[in-house]
Amino acid sequence: MSHLNPAHSISLLVSNKPGVLVRIALVFSRRGYNIDSLVVSPTLDSEFSRMNIVARGNPDTLVQIIRQLEKLVDVIQAKDHTGESIVERELALFKVRTNSGNRTELLQIASHFKASSLDMSENAMVLQVTGSSEKIDAIKSLLEKLGIVEFIRTGKVIMARGDDKT
Amino acid sequence: MSNPSMNGAKVIIECLKREGVEVVFGYPGGAVIPIFDAILDSSIKLVLTRHEQGATHMADGYARATGKPGVALVTSGPGATNTLTGIYTAQMDSVPIIVLSGQTVTPSLGKDAFQECDTSGMTFATVKHSYLVKDPNDLPRVMKESFYIAKTGRPGPVLIDIPKDVSSGICTAPFADSVDLPGYVVPTRAPAADVEQAASLITKSKRPLLLVGHGAMISGAQKQVLELAELLNAPVASTLLGLGVLPGSHPLSLGMLGMHGTVYANKAVVDCDLIFSIGSRWDDRITGKLDEFCKNAVKIHLDIDKAEHGKVLQPDLFLHGDAKLVLDQLLPMLERLPTDEWIRSIESWKKKYPLSYPKQGGLRMQHIFHTLQEITGGKAIVVTDVGQHQMWAAQFIKPEAPNQFITSGGAGTMGFGFPAAIGASFGNSSGLPVFCISGDGGFQMTLSELSTVAVQKRPIKILVMDNRYLGMVRQWQDMFYEKRYSGVDLEGSPDFVKLAEAYGVEGMRIKRPADAERVLRRALEITDRPVLIHCECEQEDNVFPMIPPGAPISSMIIEPPKAKLEKPTGST
């Protein structure tokens, strides 16, 4: 059901205080929204943090969620950037099972996606890849054929283009 | 402003004084002893309740009667958990209360220390805002912010969790005179273009209806609402919490609308061509089946809370701002509408479908409330509990001014009425008599506060409407569940007159309709102490009119139905 709904990229500017994350998570869970990824980062001003959330759910409900997030005392700004022209990036690490037979193919894939090798051992290699979520999805599907041992991705970080503020 | 070093508890009390707090409702415990110690040396009155839930409802009743934040002071652990119902009740009805809860010392936080609980964690979902104070020097700022947040914008409860080493520790920070909250903006006026659009929509209406809610009351917009209704010559329907914004005796008043509202208010909702909600939130008790609610009417929604925009229904126009200020913007753009025909239809509904009740049989609650209305002329502060008596009170008692009909609306908290009435009586500077109207069910939930009311000699008149049933649930089981009564028989209730007397509270009794006026008048003569009136009511009486939950307003049941009804589709 949730996969039928589009993913939304939400950016929040919040007070850098304990408990803020719980208040935000409660707004999503109460309205039945599933959080796909969440990135919390310091900002230039140490009093605030930036959160980037990717979540899926009914688009009408999301409008409500944004309004309810804005209502929180600790939320300075809440914005849905879905459909906007923004810079967005993810970083992912893949641990892939290797042997003498697949190492060349693996390095070809890595080179095509400009992935770098962070660790190489006899049986496994750790690759780092950055880019759009689609790019990471693409390399993931190729690597799956070679055997992914584990992987982790950061979730989207986003920034407005030009001199606009996010 | 400088602060000669004091301990945290003294700073808290000094901050309360600076916020104009006169009374604190509290119950002590280990983690909060420093604050109870500090309050001894202050001019603030401490009211010792008999349960922390009572303390929060008293703070709530005080806040609703005065418009000022009410304050509850409790200890950690069970003291704090006992406040949850009161905090939730205040949140649902946008009532400013401050709950100060004691907490174990900071090094023990999260370690299951005696009476430790994650109070702020437990209350996140049901507060407007909350704090866990970890440094005594944060207290002046937190106290200032809490009161500001509780009472401004859309009001609500603020919880402040205070570890014992913070209330005992030394605070050297200065008292705060202002707040710096970049994420909290208090809405004021609406954008001019929106107000102009509202004026243009209203001007086209021939059958306008004003829907007045609690937001109008909180904003203090009674003068503007009256002016608007009279200027347009438009009828005014009120939500349960909006009763009293327009005087109940005003010819344009339709009383309460919704599930148990008046027939004429609900007919006006069905037939209007424009509905203008002023500080109401389209609760399911008002709209009935949403798809059919005011299907062809233009909807304008004025609210201070932007998150109400589109939450329940999508209005044609949303006006974001404070009711009073926005109406001040709007009024100069409007003139009288051609509503004579509309008002004539409403007058004919009022004649055809007046509120009524059967005169035969035993004592009916409607009769008591009707009598109360006759005696007081709507000049009383009435605090109700939740259930059948609440709906009948809302129908038959017509408050003439705001803050005179106090009831748990959104939460529907049984047990609210009695402590809230005690709180309201502490905030009552009008000299009006305070009535608590409760049922035999709800009253027994918080009756331990009989000690409080006796000790404090609050001159409230406690009417216990005893029908020996949980009447509202029984009514639903009667109407929708083939009369299969389950868990509604309140056998074993005490003789409430004897119970009152055991606490040193004078008890009276109403058994027959003919007793009502005499006993109520006698109770009104007592102005220096509480009195409890045990009303032995008709057992199986049902509240009408009624719109079955989830049904469209047009399917309102005006009189007791003869045929079996479908089970309702609405949730509660």
C-alpha cells in the first residue's frame, strides 16, 4: 500500500534540543506515515539542526503533517520539496562477496558508477557510492547479482539551488 | 532583571507570582517537596487536592473560568501519570494549564529510580509543549516560555518536569521578561486579500449561518460575533464549547448544533447557503456524515491554528488568524444581507420544534436544568461532567456570557466536572453562583475531592444526577444494540446525601419534579460553603434530538423512534 504512494522529501529546521526528534516522529506515526529515511545534521548556527526526511504516504495527509510539524514549538520551518528542482544526494556503502571470478566485473561496475573501494579482502569488498537515489538503486540492482553481504544508505540530503535557502 | 541567588524552587514560585498566579492545585510527594516548601513563604494559595487528576481538572476549570492559565503541582512517577487525563482533556479543548511535575534527581534519570518515570516522554503526544529542566539556571526562561506558550495562539497544556536537584539547586540566571522562540509565531490578523474574499462570499449569501466555537470564546470575540450576527441579520449556531459567546437569550441564537443539538440549529445547517465557522474545528459531533455536511453551502473557516485548515474538510476559504482581530478586519466590509425570508424559516422551525421533554413520569434531568435556567436566567457558571446530563444541560441552560458553561468537549472526560467546578469557583470573581452538574457515574470517578471542597469551603452547588445507569451508553445500547445492557448498571452507588454529610458537606435531595425549584432556591441561598443535591432521576430517559453517529444531519431523530435502528457507522 505505502509503495503506491510517492516518496516525499521534507526538510525541517528545528531547535537543537533533546526530545525534538520524538515530537516530530509522533506527528508522522499518528497520521500513518512511514519514514523511509531521516538525516539529522548540525547547521551553521549551533542552536538549530537540519532534518531531511523521506517519507511515503497519502499526499493530502502530507499537507496536514507539514502544518502539524510547523505547529511544534521546536520546528522553525517545515517544507516539502517534492517536485522542486533541488540538489539531492545520497551516500551508500555496499559490502559485496568477491572471488577471483567476479572481481573484474565488480570493479567495472564500480568504475561506471564512480564508486570507490574502501576496503578489499579476500572474500569481500566495500564500495562507496554517492549520487541520486535512482543511481544508488541502479548500482544496487547490479551488485545484487554478485551477492551483497550488507548495505547501508544515508538517506537523502537536500539543498536548494542557486542562492535560495532550503 | 537581576536575581539574587535562590534555589530553583524559590525561583519557580517567584516566576508564578510574576505570571499573576494566585492559586496552585497540588499534591505533594518526595520529588516535589522543595517546591511545596517554597510555596509556604509566598502569597500564592496552595489547594491540596485528593488526587493529581483532580488537581489538573481544577487548574483546567480555573483557566476556563478566568482565561488565565491554571497551575497544577504534582510529584514524579504516579503523581505525574495521574495528570495524563487532565493534560489530555486540556489539550483537546485548548485550555491553558501548566503542570509542574517533580522528578528524580538528574543523575538518576533513566535508571528506574524510585518514582522515576519518563514524564515528558509519556506526555509528548498530548501537550502543546513540554520541558525537562536539567539546569536550575534554565528555570526563569522555561517558566516564562511555558506561560507564554500555554496562553497564546491556540492555548494548551504545558508540562514542566523538574528534577529534585534542579528545584534544590542554586539559580543565578536573571528572571526573564520576554521570550525568544523562533519556531513559535502567534497569528494575529488574516491576509487582507483573504478577508476581502470572505466579505465578497458573505455578501452573496441569502441564507448565511455563523458557527461559533471555543476559538471565538478564547479570542474574546463575543462583541464582534454579536455585531456580525446583528449586522448581517444571520443566525448563530454554537458548538458545545462555544455556548455563551452569543447570549443564549438572543433572538438570533440557535443554541447548540450537532449530535444532540436543537432541531432548528441542525435544520439551519442543512439549508444554509453559507456557513462561516469562527473558531470551531468541524468536529464529528457537528458534521455527522462528512460527505453530506453542508454539501451545497460555501464554507469559510476562521481559525488561529493553521493545522485545522483542511484537517476535517476543505473549506472554500480559510482565514488564518485570531477570531477577534479577523472579525474586526471583516466587519467594516459587510452590510445587512437580505435574510428576512431565511430568518422567517428559522423562526418557524423554532416554533415547530422547540426543545421539550415529557412531563409525565418521575424526575427528569431536563426539568431540573429548565428550572435552573428559569431561576438564574442564564446568569450562573455551570460546569458539567460528561454524558446525558451534559447534553441536556447544553440544551436547556443558556449562558448569557462566555466562560459560564464549562465542560469537557473534545475529550469527553468523565470525572472532569466536579474538580473543574472547584477550580472555576477559585477563579470566579463575578459573584455568579457556580453549579457542578454531574452524573452518578462521573461524580464517583473524582468524588474524593469532596474533602477538598469541604476544607476549602467553596460555595459550589453540586448536583448529582443519579439515574443508576451510565445513561449515555445505556441509551446507545437501547437504541442500537437491542437493549442488551452491558456494563451500565451502577448498582451499589451510595446515598449521595449521606456521603456528602460524611465529608461535612450539606446534602439535599430532589426526588419529584415539584421539589426542584424549592431545593435549588434553598441551595442558592447558601453562599459560604458547598452543598450537594442528590437528584433521583428517571432511570431510562434518552436524549433527543439525536443524529446517529456517522449519519447525515438530515437523518436527525427528533422523537423516540418506534422502529429498531441500524447500528451506527460512526466510530464513537
